[in-house]
Amino acid sequence: MFLAYRYGRVNYVLARRLELLREVGRLQESLDVPGDVSYTCETAGHFYLYQVISRWEEYMSNVRPKQSSTVEVEAVAAHFPFHKYFSNAPQPVFKGRSSGLDRSKYLLVKEAKIIAMTCTHAALKRHDLVELGFKYDNILMEEAAQILEIETFIPLLLQNPEDGYSRLKRWIMIGDHHQLPPVIKNMAFQKYSNMEQSLFTRFVRLGVPTIDLDAQGRARASLCNLYNWRYKQLGNLPHVQQLPEFQVPNPGLTFDFQLINVEDFNGVGESEPNPYFYQNLAEAEYSVALFMYMRLLGYPADRISILTTYNGQKHLIRDVINQRCAGNSFFSQPNKVTTVDRFQGQQNDYIILSLVRTKAVGHLR
């Protein structure tokens, strides 16, 4: 199959080559140039350099407006050197080859009122966006406290300035500097260059005026008490005190939140099969067992997420789920099995958290 596909592409290229050389021959005849310039691609290239370009440059020189004068349309048509070629050219001369990408670019520049992208995408596509003439007046940056300081500036520079001035009128940053900072994998940059400080956090530290939200509506009041000490005056929205789903107990679970000590499995707690790749088999099994228990009680799988603080544990939990739940459609899969860093900014009704470490605290702060 691979060989058939490869030779099919070769045959297509050869056929396309012959088709284009025939067009070179037609152009040669229309210009009354002697010789067989359509014999090879090399002879066609020489024909283009010495016959086509020279005629085009002469044409452009004739129609270029002189000082304080204009060129008539009739003169532009009269001097055109390729009338004979285009008089019997295959129709349409310019075939429409617009693609979905072309259409999306048009909508992006001409029609879209709100455009969403990540800072990484903005960095990768900045050159393309500037070339398209991309323009915007307002930027709304969400999760700004988790964005690298240098990445924060990139979305500000996606358009060419007008008359030397940026047309950007408003920049709104939304974030929580009490949550996780940007992820810096190089410890030297993190500790000695302070790169884990976002621009949002810098502004807050320097005393730039902010608007602080003083009420939450995601969690029960008892869960909010776990972290509201980090904020000046964090209360609860009225629906947290009124709606039954925030008031009634969770079936099969005594407490709203509970820390469970998982003993070592066969004398092994945390393990490190590879450097900095931390795992804890007992916790992984316990987390999946708790998920299965909740499913047996009727909790929807898409409302349960399993989080952990290390990538190694994330992969281990996924392996355990594949072993315990993949073959049984009743249990299904949790909504998310991921790390705390990746889950920031998302939410779910029930969270199972595996902390992994038993020998040291690790990166928890």
C-alpha cells in the first residue's frame, strides 16, 4: 500500500509537469519565439527568464505613471504583451482554490467580533495574524495569574500600530494570584530569575488598583472554609445557602471533605521508578476504588474527577482505571484524571485528590 501510494504521487507530479510544459509551449507560440522551449523544465526556465520577464518589465515601464500624470485604462490594455495567450486560455483562467483555511482567515479578520485563543497560539501565529491585518481594540485575559510574564505581552502585539500608536484601548486581566503560579520546568529560572511570578501577580504586588470578587458560588460553605483564609473577605453567594444540592448530605459519605490516610502497600508508599516520576500504588488503587464505590451508589461518572499532584501518579491512576473499569460499562471513566496544575480553572462536583508523597512534602505549598 505504501509503494502504491508513493508511485501514485510520482505519477501525478509527472502528469502535472507535462501539463504545465504544454502551457509553456502555448505561451511560446503566442509570443512567436522560435525553438522548443517546452522540451524540459530547464528550457522552460530559460524561456521565462529571457523572454517572459523582459516583456513584463517593458510593460510595467510603459504603464508606470509619469510625474503628475495618470495612465489611461486603454493604454494599460494596449501594452499588455500576453493578449494572444489569454485569448484562448482554458476557462476560467484563475480557478478558485479557496480552502476552509482561507474562509476562516476571512471571517477572522472581517467578520468576527470575539476571538478566543491561548497565549501560546498567539505566539505561534503572530506573524500570520499581523500579515492578515488582524485588528482589535480590547483584550480580556483569563487565568492571567498562571501566564508567564513574557507570554502576557504577546497578545498585545498581534497588530501593526497605526501612525506609530497602538489601537488597543482596553486590557482586562482576570485571575487569582493566590492560586498556582505559571509552570517553570527549569528550577534555576524559577528560583533565581523569579520567572514563576506572573505579570498579574507583579501588578498586585506593586499596588496597582484591582477589583476583588468577595463571594464564591462553586463550593459548599464548609468547603469554602478550607481556603477562604487566603482572601480578605470571601463569602458565599446566596444560592450556596439556599439550593438543596449545597445543603443535603452526599449519599454514602459521612463528611463533605475527608482526609484519608492510605497505608503503604506491601511496605511501599511513594516510589520513584524514574527521577521525579513519583507514584503511590496504594493511593492509586484507593482512589479508583472510591470512584467505583461512588458509581455503585449512583453518582454520575462525568461529575467525578480524580486529581493528583504528580504526572507519574496520573499515569498510574489511568492504568488502574483501565484495569478495573474499562471492561465494565457500568463504571465508565471519571470526567477527568489529571494533575492539579492542568485542572486549574476547571471545576467538577466531586473531587478525589491523591497527594502521593509519603517521604517528604514535595512541592506542596
